[in-house]
Amino acid sequence: MKIKPKKQPFTANRVMTKTDEVYRFYFHCALCERGHTTGMIVAKGEDEARIIAENEARYFFNRCLRCGRWVCDEHYSIDESMCVECANNMKKKEEFSHGK
Ligand SMILES: [Zn+2]
Ligand SMILES: [Zn+2]
């Protein structure tokens, strides 16, 4: 039996450009400017275009389980399933509670 992972809404920062009926989206990491530009998307409206773009771009990003932001591979700690910012915060807290 296949278990479908629950789809999280893709909420990375995005910039839309539109020429006539052709849309293009640029999504970027919450912590840097690195991102993904989609191909040209022909859609009937902005909503439709956005859904297509999100389905394409979400695979280039990782969602932090703690803060819910979408970040690039470089800002994602796979071991902890968190962005590096949250991972560092956790480490700091741990050091603090185990401190002398
Ligand atoms: Zn990044
Ligand atoms: Zn985070």
C-alpha cells in the first residue's frame, strides 16, 4: 500500500512576471536569494499559473518542520529536517541546558 505524503502548501517567496497569457515565477529561499525560475506557463489566470508553478518549484526547496519556511538545499539540515537557522537555535538551547 502506498502512503501519500501530506502535501504542505508551498509558500516560498515568489516573484511573478506576466507577458500576455504567459506567466513566469521566480521562487527563492527564505534565507538567501538562491532560487528557481519556472519555465513559461500558459494559463487562464494567475491562480492556475501559480498552482502549476508551485508544483514545479516545490521540488527545489525543503520545508523546515519547525518554522515552516521553505529553504534551498544549502540552508537545510537534512538530519534535523529543519532550516539551518532553527537547527542552530536548537543547538544553542541544548548547549545552554547542558552547560555548567
Ligand atoms: Zn538558501
Ligand atoms: Zn526553520
